[in-house]
Amino acid sequence: MAIPSFVDRVTVHVTAGRGGHGCASVHREKFKPLGGPDGGNGGDGGSVILRVDPDTTTLVDYHRSSHRTATNGAQGKGDHQAGSNGGDVVLPVPDGTVISTADGVVLADLVGPGAEFVAAQGGKGGLGNAALASSARKAPGFALLGEDGDERTLVLELKVVADVGLVGFPSAGKSSLVASISRARPKIADYPFTTLIPNLGVVVAGETTFTVADVPGLIEGASEGRGLGHDFLRHVERCAALVHVIDCATYEPGRDPLSDLDTIEAELQAHGGLEDRPRLVALNKVDVPDARDIAEMVQSELEQRGLRVFPISTASHEGLEALKFAMAEIVVRRRAEEEKPDTTRIVIRPQAHGGPEFKVKQLPDDGGWLIQGDKPERWVKQTDFANAEATGYLADRLNRLGVEKELLERGAMEGDAVVIGDGPNAIVFDFAPEVQAGAEILARRGEDHRLEEDRPAAQRRKQKDTEYHARRSGELVTDRSEYGQGWVEDEVDLSPAEAKRAAEKAEKLARKEARELEARQELDQNG
């Protein structure tokens, strides 16, 4: 099947990049066995952005390729090296594109060059253990995981931005009128539904320049899906005025200018939202004798309805100047009525977020407890549950948020199932208040006291220094040698050679003291 060149409604699947994981690393340097954490943060994932491009006039590119994905952020590295951010994907869209969800909720209306909308926000990178370190947790042995980027299905709908919209039955002469009053050159033929796409033309009337849109032909029942007009009724929503182009030379039975006007007005009313638009009526093809007579017959009745009527001929250009200036008059008045935005300053109005940060619900049939909230669900996604210390850090965060207190107040008992989040990514665990995480590290959850404890070698040095000062002060009367005779090699932090020399020195000193003792005893006996 051939792909049309003009597409004004598409469904696009956008996926933002995932944030990179943080790095858990310890600084390694000679003579510094515990140099401290130096793991860098992960990079943020790339976002998918829709931006108005004046050179883009159709959504056909997204009809051909409807899936767009941004790149992921890189993982952090040691030595405080942060991961690189993922690249954003910018999707150009025509001016007047409306972005909505699959359920019809409008998210953005992009009008004006450069207007943009972040369709999918990239995931935040995880923090490395260097960023998680604190005075109470000096050496975290874990890092946070990167968050997933947004994944959404959006509907892009183009509504042509034009000042005046031309509506009417097929072959009424709308395309010929655009070609006559502007430099646009749409396809023109003498069969119905020649125009398959909206055509835009720029019209100059005196000092006023405006755009005119030729909307493909409407027929009775167009608002319910008949013909082609129902696909293009949205293109008249932005128009400041509507011009009914009526064919006064049609030979179809049952048709006349008044009935044609009533039929088109009924379809516009069924579409809705166009009641406040000024109307003009162009009675076309008055160059045909019978058509001129018909135009003269219905002109007075149309004027009695409060409509301004202009008999015109796109072939002879009769009445086109008057019609152009009438359209320009409406456009100027409409532009003056529109509120001009204040561009002298930018006012930022943050969205108010009230209420609790999480909710606790009891599941039916004794199924446990459900915790819902942006923070708890995001923290769960950042946690590496294969790391006991990271799990303890999550428990501490939930406790500080008040989750544990709320569960106890609601009557939760130890061992109850607790579910955080909805869907397949939900985490289920048993409620155990005030349980310390980590079998090897008996500390508060998320903390590490390994750096606060002395290593065995340091403890032996401190003990030796204490005994030395005690001997100096006379509080401890023992062997005054540098290395006591009763010491063994495992009790000192010496190399084998140093231990051997120390033992020899101690033995030599012991022999000397033995000789001195024998000499004193001999003197005592002889004395």
C-alpha cells in the first residue's frame, strides 16, 4: 500500500534512555589500604523532545517510523568519574501539532517556531558510593541503580494554523480560490474530491498579510465519518474566520446554495467549537450565466441571516478583491482582540504538590499492606537487592519517611507482607520493624563502622605502647627489654628477620642479667 505524502494524525511510541548505575568503588593507593569511597554517579538518560520546525509540514515521517528511542546514560566509574549523559532525540513536528495520550488527554499544543514538549523524560543516573558517604556512613559498599526512562504512546494530531478557512462541498472552487488570491498552486480538476490534503496560501490585502487554508470537501455526514471532510474538520479549529464557498453552477439534483450552506453549517455544528467564528459567503462561478442568476436570487436571503455575501468568479477574478479585504478586516480585528503575551519577563509557577508523600492501604483477604507514592516506588527501583547494605539503606530511607511508623499505627504485625508499587515491578517483603540489615556488619541500617575500628596490628601497637609507658612510670615491673622474653613472633607486627634479631637480642640480654645475678650471689656468699 502506498504511503501518503500528507499525514496529519499518527501514533508514536517514544522511549527515553535509562540512567546509568552508580559505581561502588574504594580509592586504592600505596600505603593507603582504606582510601575512602570514590565511585562516580551514573549519567542521566536521554529524553525524547518534540519541537516545532517551520520547515516541517506533515507527520509522514512518523507514519513510516513510529518508534523513537533515546540513548542510555553511561555507568559511573571509580576515581570520582561520572558517567556521560545519554543524547536527547529531538523530533521535528509541524506548527500546530497537538499532543495527546491514547485516551484523548491533551498534553501540549505546539504553536510557534521553537515550541517544544518533552514527550519522554530520561531516567536519572544512580548515585555512586562517594555521593552516599556521610559522617555516619563513611564507606558505603553499595551504589544506587539508574532509573528507567519514560515510555509512552502519544497521538500527534496536526491542526493547520491558518487565519481563514475555506469550507464547502467538493468541487465548489475552494482550491481555485486559493490559487487566485495567493501564489499557492494546488491541484485543480473538475471531479469531486480532487483535493486530498489541506492547502495553505499566503494572501496580501493592503498592509495585511494572512494565510488561507483550503479544507478538503465536506459532505453531509462528514462529522460522522463520511467522505474525506471528517479527517480535516480539525484544520478549521484555529481559523479566525470561515468562508463558505458555494457552487452556484452545480448540476447535481437536490442542491442549491441555501441547502449547501445549511448542510455545511450542520456539519460544523456537529463538530463543535466553531460557533464564535465569523462567517463570509462566497457565491462562486458567477461567470456562468445561470449561476449569476441563482446568486442574485439567494443573496438577499443570505444577507437577511446576517451574513456578508460576495459573488465571485475564480475564472474571471470578479469580486476577489472585495473578498480579500473583507477577510483581512476580520483577521485584523481578531488579532487585536487576542491577548498578547508579556515577553518582558518569564513567570515560573511551580505546580503545587500537597498531601502525604505516600499512602498505605490494607489489601483484602489478609493480603498484607500496599504502599503507594512516588518516593517509595522510585527508591525501590534504585535499590540493588543483591546487596544487603543497599537493602538496609532502603529500609532506613523508608523509616525516615515515616512508612514504618504508619504501618505500626495501622496495625501491621511483624511478618506481614508489604508491597511497594503496582504492576510487575512491585516489591514484596516481610514487615520487620527495627531489624538491622547485614549479617557481617552489626551497625545501624545503611551504616558501616569498619573505618571506626582499629585493625589488629594497630591494636597490638597501642598495647605495646601502653606497656612501655607503664614500665617507664614503674607501674608495671616486668622484663624491661625492648622485646619481652615471653613474647612470640605472632604477637608482634615484625618481619621474620626483625623477629629473629629481636629474639637474639633478648637472649643476649638475658644471659648478661644471669651473669650479673650469679656475680651478686657469689659476693653475698663470700661477704
